[in-house]
Amino acid sequence: MSGTYLGMPAFPKAAHEAVHNATLRGNLRHATHTIRGKRAKAVAEMSDWAELREAGKLIKDHTLRHLDRYLVQLEESVTAAGGTVHWAVDADEANRIVADLVKATGETEVVKVKSMATQEIGLNEALEAEGIHAYETDLAELIVQLGKDRPSHILVPAIHRNRGEIRDIFAREMSEWGRPAPEGLTDTPAELAEAARLHLREKFLRAKVGVSGANFMVAETGTLVVVESEGNGRMCLTLPETLISVVGIEKIVPTWQDLEVFLQTLPRSSTAERMNPYTSTWTGTTDSATADGPSVFHLVLIDNGRTDTLADEVGRQALRCIRCSACLNVCPVYERAGGHAYGSVYPGPIGAILSPQLRGTASEVDASLPYASSLCGACYEVCPVAIDIPEVLVHLRERVVQGGPVTEKGNKVVLKPAKGHAAERAAMRAARWAFSHPGALRTGQRLASRSRRLHPRTLPGPGRAWSATRDLPTVPAEPFRDWWQRTNGGKGMSK
Amino acid sequence: MSSRELILGRVRRALADVQQDDTPYEQAVPRSYLREHGGLGVEETVELLAENLADYRAIVHRTDTAGLAGVIAGMLAAHGSESVLVPPGLPEEWLGVTEVPRVHDSAASTAHELDRVDSVITGCAIAIAETGTIVLDGSPDQGRRRITLVPDHHICVVRVPEQVVSSVPQALERLDPTRPLTWISGPSATSDIELDRVEGVHGPRTLEVVLVTASED
Ligand code: SF4
């Protein structure tokens, strides 16, 4: 399907390469540690963080439990406010809908707000094939797009690039796409940002069609919300005549009031700020007399594996994710391997559980993802909607090696155990990779012993079953066994 | 079958294991978190707003209604502005002192025209102390969303204490979701290059907020 990075090696091989890239490792370490420290401070300002987290979890769970009802309500509200709602079962359908909508305007270019959903469906490539140029307008996405590259972090997609590389990309590529970089461009961040400002402004001012995702959709009012920093989001949501928003069906919250939870937890978890510089909300279209914002609004609701994920009783909690990226920044495996190793638009711990669910575990890269973790639990601890990522990881590992019932494209099927299959080999190689990097594992375990005391919980049955029937290959598995013994298979962690 | 029916059908089948539950939404999600943090008095709340705005690199001024026009004239002069954009409902007296030529926004003005203006002055719908945020809702003293976006210098006037709330929950209560809202916390910023914060990529690079109290008389 679209969104799989074709030709990507499975996690262990990609991670192996990343670990040996010193620049990448240095950048990542700096980034994740900086954001991690700042986040802890921003969260500590909120004495009711635990309650906000619980409310966020409950709101999302409730919404998922009644998702059909809320989808219909959202559709009614958006329509009543002057928007048009489209439904897309998969990436191909979503891309076709967007391409047709753009063509109907007679335009051949669109400006884009950074959006995971459109990356997931490979929208830019699909539009390009139809002769439509999609310009990314987030600075990091611009760096990635000009560098003919892939994003490597949810929040700071170009974190794998340093300033020298960015200068070279701008100097070399900008003229190909529009306004060239200024003569004598240096590598200071301020100058680089200025070059991007000038390059993109020319595009914003003439753009007739904007494409965005959304962080939230309010069923009650039909309101969409985009949270950002740079103002490129506001540009794309305000200046064009036509706005097309492509949003996963799980992004709904029932009421306007619910935003009070997420507008407090998302910025602090994500950029570690009290509030991100800009948040825009819009409800349908505004009347043409005031001409405030797009006069035509299309909402494309995408499934693309989400209903299959919803069908999994353990795995469905991944749909609570608000894409804050906090779990990436605390993950010892992500820190060393980098985002590209995950081979999907969703990297890090959330990617390790979301991608194999959205896409199934048929490919080698997807089968290996549930192993891209030391199960240390740090991701669970920081998650503002309390997704138990380790629980889902273990559940998915069991699915890979033991098979079992899953839902694929809406149909119940029974997966065969992957024994002797490439998937299992991939899985085992991944496990071996993690265990042969004791640094990664140790960091994980230290965090684990601290956090488990605060969050007593046990690993679910599947984890025990998996460990009982599989012996991890060769000696490097030792730390895992130690951990297993110390915690009595995950049961004795509440001390 | 339409994709709509297909997706809704898949959702329903996916939830087959979930028990029917008709608890009304207000009860389904208990909200034990705080409505505001700290229980500050009126003066302290305004103080916190000023602090948090400044912490996010907005420039904060304080004055009373009598002094407002002078402060605005001073800001435009200091910024070297040769034109200032005004929304249709901006109080005349705010610009009583400055000589800088005004540009009146209209639905007909294009983004390119706005790009040539040096500064813009608006009121606001509400300001949130805990986060250092001003919220615009497109009322006549704030104008269309684009006028606070394209020019590089935004001056925003907040009437204190009437327009100040403590927290995000209090703000949402007072805002109308059917209006297009823009929440602004400091000037445009990016940390995309090695996490070095740089002000102003696409929005205004300078945000000045004037906190105005009513004059004594
Ligand atoms: S899983 Fe949780 S921590 Fe990770 S990105 Fe999603 S919401 Fe944030």
C-alpha cells in the first residue's frame, strides 16, 4: 500500500546502519534530550497533569467506542456549516478524491500544511502523478522535500539534518522550485529561516488551493483544529480559496469543551511549550461577504487501516494517539536508530505499534516493528493519553510469531504463525539487534525500574505465552532474561 | 456500497465486542482536572499574562485608555512603520496621535497588498494568562484572519482585566466555535534547525501586546 517506504530494509538492518552514522546519532541525541528535559518542566507546571491525562484517555476511548455515531454527527455539523464531507476507504481512494477536487478548481499547484495523514497516504506523489505540484510549507518539511528525503521525526521531521546540510540543500535546490536562495547564504538558523520565508511567501500569496490535516475535529460543532508554530499553517488555512483537509477518522472529539484537555496536554507534551505559537480553528466556510478564509471547504475522512486497528481489542488504544511525539523523545531505541529505521511515517514507539496495525504484518519491515523496542515503559509513562505501548508491542509480537485472528480490510481472517517464515526471521534479527546493544537496553531498564513503581501493571497473557514458547536466540538475550526473572515475567513490578 | 457505508459498517463490526453503554457523555468522562491553576487574584492574573507573553518573546506594554494612543504612536514610530492596517471596527481614538497612513482592510484587498503594509493593529477576543495566549475571533475590531498574518508587525490591544481569563478551559467557555479563531502565543517561531529557536518564519516576526486598563476619570 501507499505510505510503505518501498524498498525499505526491515528495522534491524536500517537501525544497524543508523547506529553507525555518527552525525545522525549526535543530532538525535541532542534533540531528544533537549525536548525531553523541557517537557518534564512544562508538565511539572500542571498540578493536575494526571487528571488531564486520564480525561484525555477517557474522551478518546469513549469516542472510539461510539465512533460510528460521532462520525455521522461530524458529517452533519460540517455540512451544516457549509463544508463537504468525503469518505475514503484507503489511500488510493483518498488520493483520487483530493486530485479530483484540485483538478476541479483548474489549479495545478497546492500549498500544504505539515500533515501525517497526507504523508501516510503518499498524497504528494499521487498528486505529482496527476500533474499537480504540492508544496510543503513547514520549514522542516521544506528541508525534507527539497532534500528529496524522508521525515524522521513527527515533530521535527528534519532533525537528522544539521545546519550545514540544510544550507547546501537550500542553495542547490530552491531555484528549481521557485525563488532561489539569497546569494552568499550562510548556515545560521536565522538566515536559513529567512530564505525559507521568502521562498515560501511567494507561493502562499498566489496559492488558490490549500491542503491540510487536522489535529482535532469536533463532532458537536464541525470545527477543525490545527496546532502549529511557524504560521505556515495559518497561511494555508487562510489565504487559499479552496481548503481540502485530509483527516483520519480517529481524530474526532465529541464536544467543543473537550479541546480544553488536549490544548493543555498537546503543546506541553510535544514542543514542551505552555502553548504552541499558533492554533487555528475553523467551522465550515465563512460567508463570502467577509471573505475571511476559504470559501470552499472539503473534508476527506480516511480509514486506511484504522477500522482494522479498531477491531483489535488490545491494539485499538493506539488510535487514541494525538501525535505529540513525546514517546519518540524518551525511547532509547529511537534515540539510537533514528526515525528512518522504522520505515513508515510514524516512527518511534507509536510507529512500532501503529504502522503494523494500519498496514498488517505481511511485510518484513512491519513484522519487525513490534521488536523495535526494549519494553522499558518510558513511552507509556510520557504518553498524554496513556497508551500502553509496551502492552500492544507484546501483543503484536505474539501475533507475528503465533498468528491468530485479525481484521484485514474489514474482514476477519486468521493469520498463520510466522514460523520459518521471513517475518519470524526478521523479528528474531530485530530482537538480536536490540539485545546486542546493551546500551539501549540498559537505559531502558533503568527507566523501567523507576517508572514501574509509579505505574504498577502486568504484561498481558500474550506476552507470557510468547516468552514461554520462544526462546530468544543466542547469548545476547541475557539482559532480557534478567529482566524477565527480576520481574517474574512482568508480574512482580509493583514494588 | 458507498465508502461511507463501508467505513461505518466496518466501525460497527469492529466494535462488536464493546458493551452497549448509554451513559450520557457528561457522565461518561469525569472531569476532575482543574478549571484554573493557582487561584490567582485579578491583578496577579494580569501580571502572569504579562510574564508569559514576555517569556514567549512578545513585547508587552502597559498603559491606560488615556495613554493608549500615545503608546501606539510610539510603537509605530519605533518600528519605522510607514503604513498601518486597521480592521473596520477599530476604535478611532486608538490612532488619535499617530500620523502614519492607514490602510483599511476590505474583502477586496489581496494578500499581495497586505504584504506591502508595515504594521497591523487589532483588539482581541480574549487573553489567557496561564499560557500567554491572545485569541482573535474575527470581530470588527480584529478583522479578517489574514490581516494579522501577512504583515510583519502585529500590535494587539488587550483590555484588562475584562478580556483576561486564567486558563484554557475558561477561554473555551467564552469563545464561539462557529467563528474562525486564531490563538497566538508569541510571534511565529521555528526550532526546526538543530532546535535553535528562530522567530518569524511565516507569521509576524514582531508581536507587541498592549495591556490597557480603564483610565481613572
Ligand atoms: S503514542 Fe502517546 S506519546 Fe506517542 S505520539 Fe501518540 S500521544 Fe504522543
